[in-house]
Amino acid sequence: MVGSERRVVITGLGVVTPLGDRADRVCAAMLEGRGAVRRLEAFRVAGLPNEVGAEIREFDLKKYALPRCSKELRKSRKYMARDIQLAVAAAQLAVADAGLDEGGVAPTRIGIDLGAGLISSELDELAPAISHAYREGRSFDFQVWGRESISMIEPIWLLKYLPNMLACHISILLDCQGPSNTITEADASSNLAIAEAARIIARGRAEVMIAGGADSKIHPLSLVRMGLHRTMSEWKGEPSQACRPFDQGRDGWVPGEGAGIVILEDFQHAQRRGARIYGEILGCGSGCDALPAGGLDPEGTGTEVAITAALDEAGITPGEIGHVNAHGSATRVSDLAEARALRRIFGPRGVPVTALKGYLGNLVSGAGAVELIASLSAVSRGRIPPILNCEQPDPECDLDLILQAPRPSRNPTFVKTNVTPLGQAAALVVRGWPPAPPGPAGM
């Protein structure tokens, strides 16, 4: 990062997604045009605009337990909502990938910074207490709720659903005694968490940081919220084609779930221990263009501010960027606003643009990290995945969209950007490193 004597590199990757739990396999699926959006199997919800999403099937946290974590994990798993379990699994994969599964860093010099979202409660944990407070079909009785219903709820219920518990469980399992923080800023959360973690290392406050995010919107309450807020796609065709970033026929969110974790490390520290390096964080930026009446600025000024700040911190020009991994939420206003911001920064069709939610749905707080990891894997192969389901590009967006087939690229420097429905934007400039040669440091 420009202005810092300490460079921040990426030495471990961990993903748990509907396309798999290895970064190279997730990237390979995208390069082959295989997505994970299907008709939901976990549950059926009647009366909503859609029943499709990208869900992780047959997920079992025990599969991901590191030897030094397995005993504690058996005790604590029952206190983890699904979002937490996804984060814990991805963190252990990332730590193992970085060669830190047996420790190797002083506990006070390793920290954690995670993005997390609103975690939906399991219906059977609250339904009996809520039903008890209704009397013979009448309105909700708050006196009965306070006097009788609350005692029907498990005392530790809240611990399963606090957003900061993702970082808390990982800190306990992996003995991270350094800086710890949780950022709850919806779709921008992962990028902001990675940015803050990188700055902690750059300032010398830690040698290693676990960063990224996790989220699950495959839940009845999440789908109901999307329906009430009218953000959900109403696509009635083939489920796999429902999420259509930058396409003329795009009509809204498709829910997904997953986690992405990166291990950030001081460059010299990584060199000393012979770590494999996937890439380097060059710059970070954030912005906001929320409107007083709600929603984001249709001109995309928040995204423009975030990307410009990240480029400035990286000390590079827009012409030095190989591709942009865009947010691409597949909503009418957001995609158009993002396109306008990208055109102002890079010029009309000035940089290749991909967007990956057609493959995975919207992972919200986990989206930025998972999508960043996909781009890192892609630049190491010299091929950028195309946008899935963008069959008729919206002419108003007018970008150099990567369509139909992977785009060859020799430039490993890219921008990852995400923006929330309320206009909070965050961007990262990352440079991928070439694959390490065979040998102990590259294993």
C-alpha cells in the first residue's frame, strides 16, 4: 500500500460456496460457465415472487475442523448459526492454506476483521414463544410476552445470532489475540473488513490478519424480507438463469450463501517463513451516495469515490487495471449506477468488466471476499470468467462486459468493488502474483 513501509500480501484462501470449497474449483466452474442457482431444496415458501437461490447442500462443519480446533468445535458448534459455521469453515481452510494450521504466529500478532450481516433466527426457536403471546387469535399481548413467553426462549439464544460471533468463534478456535472487529455494512462488508485488516498490518499492529466475510440468505425470513422490500427477482424461466447482471432483462436479487476468507500478512513476515503469496493489496477506498429518500444515487457517485480512492492509495492509474470485478447485483438501478461510475473512471468500454453473481447469487456480506478470491484465481490462470446470463447487455450500461467466454488477460491487477442498496460502496485494488514454483514454499 502506497505510503506504508509494510506491504500487505495474501497468503491463504478459504471459500465455502455453492460451487465448492476450493478456490481453484470455484474459478474452474466459472470459467466453464457453470453456476449454482437452482430451485431451493432446503425449504419451500409459498406466496413469494421466487423460490430459487444458490444454496450449499450437505454442508457439515465437522469436515473442516483443524486438528487443534476439533475439541473446541464439538463444544461450540451448537451455538453457531449457519452464517457463523460458514465463516468458521472458511477460516480454517484459509489458515491451513497459508500453512498456519499448526500456529506459527504469536497469538498477540494475529487478528481478525470480518464482514457479517443480519442473521435470521431459526423459526422453531421463537415460534412457540410468539404463538403463546397471542390469545385466541387476538392481537399480540405484550404483557403475556414479558411475563411468560420470554422464559420459553433458550437463554443463550441470542449468542447464535449476533453478527460479531463470526469473529468471536474464529478468534477463540484459532487463538487470535490481536485486533478484532466486525463490520456490518451489507454488500460492502467484506471489502471494508479486508481494507481495515490491511491497514492494521500496514501500521504494524499485527503480522497476520484473518479477513473476509460470510452470509446466508437461504432462509425463509430472508426471502420474506426480499419479498416485502420488492428486491427479489421474479424470474419465471429456468432457475439457473434467474440472476442476470447488466442484462436488459435483469429484475432483482437472487439469494445465495457462502463465506470467503483471506489471510493477509506483512510481506517480510511471509517471506521469512517461506509462505506462498497469491497477491498483494495495493489500495482500498470507500464512499457513500445514499439519497435522503432512500436508495442509492443512480449516477453511482459512491462507487466512483470508492474506486478513485483505492486507485489513489495504490498509486496507479485507471489504465493500469486489467479488469474490474463489479458488484453486478442484477437490479435495475444498481447495475446502471455502477456502469455510469465505471465509465467516468475508465472511459467508455475502457476496461474489461465481469460480475459473478450469476454463478452464486448474492452472498451479501460474503460477496466481496468470495468474488475477490475468484478474481485472484482467475488472473493466475490468465483468463477472466464471463458474466453468466448476460445475453442481451443493457445498452445503457455500455461497458466492455466479458460475455459468453472467458477473456484472456496478462494483467494481474484488478479492482473489486461492491455497493449496498443504500449506496455504501467499497473498493479494493489487488495485484495477483504468479503461481509459486514447485517446492516446499509453493506446496
